[in-house]
Amino acid sequence: MAGETDAHHPLTARDRAILAAVAAGGAELVWGSEPDLYLDGRCCSDQAAVHRLVRRGLIAPATACAVGHRVAATVTAAGQSQLAGVLASA
């Protein structure tokens, strides 16, 4: 769910890797209740992690889109904050 706190749901290494890949560009979502993520045209192998990141509001479509359409993906402000926290602690 959007708004989940990090204390109760910390990001996994895979979550952080997916966020970084989306932030790097070339990511697309096929929007729906359980959106699918494509990185450089290839389907992300951990769609469960993608669903979790979208539900938490860390990844979103870059523009408004209809269900079933493929659209550029972006890391939200909350996702950027998560990435910045990871980089600061590294």
C-alpha cells in the first residue's frame, strides 16, 4: 500500500536494484492493477518486487496512461528519497 513505512517494510537489495535501474532510464510499465516492468525492453524477472514498489508509491508511470498500455516508468519523489538514503549510508 502507498504510505507504508520503511521501518515496517525495509527495501531489499533487489528493491534497491530495481529502483536504481528505473532511475537510470529506459524503464516502462504496462499499467494495471499489478503493473509489469520492462527494463530496456526486457521484462523484469521479479514482478512481485515491482508490484511492491508500485504499491509503496516508489515507482509510477511517468505520464497518465490507460490500463494495459505501456508507458515510461519513473522513480517518484518517495523513491528518490529512498535511493538517496541508500547512497548516503553506503
